[in-house]
Amino acid sequence: MILDIKERLGKTKYDVDKTYAHITVDENICEKCPHHFCVMACPAQCYTLQDGRLSFQYEDCVECGTCSVACDQGSVKWHYPKAGKGVIYKFG
């Protein structure tokens, strides 16, 4: 059985701090972005385009940092999650 990305992420364990988003996205900058490369680059599909507007969901993030490199417009601000929060990796 092959799982799609959302099903795979559903099996990932997270300890999400609802008071602290480790990624913030400036929607004013995104509105002017000519390509929305973050949508294509994010392996967890945290970024989606809906009716021409960027939608972002940090809770599914696998903390790879790809979006901070992919965004060449300065919209994405990425910080490591606070200690003890974020993805709970099985082997460290």
C-alpha cells in the first residue's frame, strides 16, 4: 500500500506549541510573489495556493528548512522550534 504525503505526515508524531509558530509567512510579500516557489519546494506540502492566495499550515512541517531557502522574496522567517517541541524523530 502506497501512502500519499498527507497520510505519511499523519503517522509523524509532533509536539506542537500552539503559542509559537517556528515559521512565519508575510502574506503581504506573498501577494506580490511572481512564482510561489515555496509551494513546489516544501516536501510536506505546508504551502498551497487557493484562489491565487498562499495558504500556510506550519503544523505539518518536518523542520527541513527548505522554505527558508526557497523563498527568495523574504516572506518566510524560519526559527528552530523551542526545545522539546516539533517533530519527534524515532532515532534522535
